[in-house]
Amino acid sequence: MKRNTINDNLIKTTYIFIILFGLLISYLLIFVIFESGNIIDNSYNKRIDTLSNYVDKGNIYSKDLEVLATTDEDGNRYYPYASLFCHVVGSTAMGNTGLENAYNYEMLSSNVNIFKKFINELSGEKHPGNSIVTTLDVNISQNCKNALGGYKGAVIVMDPTDGSVLSMVSNPDYDPNTVARDWDTLSSSTNGELLNRATSGQYTPGSIFKIFTLYDYITENPDTYKNYNFTCKGTVDFGDYTISCSNKIWHGNEDLLISFANSCNCSFVNLSEGITTESLSNICKKLLFNSDLPIEIEYKSSVFSLTADDSSFMKHQTLIGQGKTLVSPIHMILVMNAIANDGVLITPRFVSKLIDYSGTILEEYEIKNHAILFTKEETDILKEYLRQVVLTGTASSINNSNYTLYGKTGTAQIDENGNINSWFVGFVEKNDKIYTICVVIENVNENASPAKNIASNIVNTLP
């Protein structure tokens, strides 16, 4: 009896160890298949840097195979276009940033054959690293930079049908070729030359947030939103505070479509009667506020923080894009991508393929759906409203018969002296192609509002 008890305990112990061993093997398999790449490519993994002792880091190419970054004969990184791609391509001088960081491991890996590796090691030569082909377009990027001029701000142009980032320009910028030399100046500057405003800038959205307000109102009032009517007299009083339209313009009698086209503040705060804070919060969560974004380079998430405990004043401010809400340009263009692509958000792509030193394709990065943000019926409605902004509303001055433009302007007040951040977000159908565009300009006078004109200049140069 005693012997049987001992045998039973041994069997139970054996089973426990078998189960634990099985779990350990399962974890190791999951780690190797799904997580090892992230660990290897982590910027804190210093062992990656030792690869540079044996490998010349590969090139970064534009979509048309123009060199954006390369390793020179002295082993230093060289950027032929200087500041044009400094934020998105990044630099390596004082730590990797941008694509230099996101694809560091891939470009410090080499697929030369064993024989060539043997010859290189005998001769003391480094192996040529693999290279990445990006989705970036040199001509579009140069035109975006020219259009941005001396303004502080950012421009992004994308293809919503495959997620390609065609251009990402931020100003002020810097020369990645001289980062080490200029580091003390750059790191102490208050102009934020090192900041990629396109992905890491957080701005008060102003009237571009009315896209979210509009969508929520239509969602909460599907049977009655077409009957909405309001008479704008330039201002509207709510107890001890007043909401005004831009320059206190009287828009007169408006339905919801014309209210949106005119970007009428008075009408949009009036919508608060048909909007619940809970629903608006859920809509913003669905549309990627306070969320991780599928972006390969450094970014900051947009912030929506309105709660039921906030005052009616804060709710009204939020509905017109003021209040505590903050958005990033990359977030706004992703929402535009989904609208332009009938509700489907394609995962943004900075890189299309990985190639070796001879140009042989090692990997093509597939197009992936990230999320369905809207139904086709919803995007049809939103397109109608965004088109009306260009036909008769605040962007009518940039309407053009050579293409079909959709968009929303925004003027976000940033102080009491008439200074604003100027916005344009939208998309254009041109020459059987579709492009999304986001422009934000910092700290300009409210009478200037240059973002829509910059967007127009860029759209006119798109192929």
C-alpha cells in the first residue's frame, strides 16, 4: 500500500513536470516566432551596435530608388537630401531616430553569401548591409517643403488605398549630416528642430474636430439629422459665457450640411442637445484617440478627456475643437485615410521592401488592414459633407475643376491675441489617383489661416 502511494506521487510529480516543460517549450516557440524580432530590434539592445563592426549599414531609398541615406567610405552616414527627410528618415549621430531606428537591425544585417563573407573577413572588409526601399516620394516631399516655406508646422501626404506615406515634412528642421557638430545648439533650442511635428506634435484641433462632432451627431440621431435647422446670428449665449463664430459672422439659416461647410461654431454648440458625452467619448475612442497607433517611428497619441463631470462650457468648447482635446497630424490623416478608403484604415507603410546589396528582394512588406473605422454608408455621408466645405464653405477659395477635393479647415485659438494654429485635412481625387493630406501651421494670425492655401499648392503639384 505504501509502495503504491509512492508510485502515485511519482506519477503526479512527473505529470506536473511534463506540463511545466510543455508550457516552457510553448513560450519559447511563441517568443522565437512572434517576439524575438522586437527584442532584437529594441533600441535598448546594445548588441545591435556591435553589428556595425562587421557590417556597413545598408541604404535607405525613396520609392523610386533614389538614395536618402547611405554609409560613406569612412563608415559615416550620409544624407544626400540634407534636411528634406530628416525627421522621417532620421539620423544616427546621437542615437537612432526615424526609420534609421525602426529598421536599424535590418540594415545592419547582411545577406552576402558565405564565400563573400569569408573573403571580406580575410581582407578586413565589412559586409554590405541590407537596404530598405521606402514609400517616400522625393518630388512630392520637395513640393511639400517648398509649400510649407518658413512656417512652423507639418505636412503629410499619403495614399489611403495602400497606406503609403508619400511625404512627411516638419519645420523647423535640421541637417542630419551635421547633428554631432550642431548637437549642443539643437538640443538646447526652443524652436524644436529635432521634433517631428507630423507624428509627435500635439495640437488643439480647432474646427477639424467638427468631423468627430458631426459623426457622433449623425450616429446618435440617424433618423432626424437631415431635419436639423439652426439660425446663426454670429454669437450664442449660454448663461455667463458666449460662443462666437469666426469674426462673429452671421451665417443665417443653416441645415447640418451648411453648418459644417461654414464651420459654424454657434450651430455646432447647439448640437450639444443631441450629443451625449458618453457617446462622443466612445466615438473618439473608436477613432483612435488615446490609442496606440500602427506607426513604426516615434509618435504621440491624440488626447480626448471630456467626461460627464465636466462643465457645459467645457463640453461646448470640445464640440468646436477647443477645450482640452489635443490631436497629432498623423492621427488626423489616418482618419482621413479611412474616410477616403470607404471606412477601411490600411496600416501606414513607410517601407515597401527589404533588398540586399545586389538589389535582390529579400522581403516585400504586404499591405494590411488595420481597422474598419466606418461603414461604407457612413463614409458616403462624410464625403458629402467634406465636399461641401470645398464647394461652398470655408475652403471654397481653393476649389479647382481639375480635381475633386474634400476637406475641413480649422482655426484653433491658442491665446487671447488673435493667434491660432491653422489646419487643413482632407483628400483629393486626381488623375485616377487618391491622396490624403494634412497641413498644420503653428502660431499665425487668425486672419492669415494659411493651411488651406498650402494644401492647395501641394495638391496642384501632385501627379
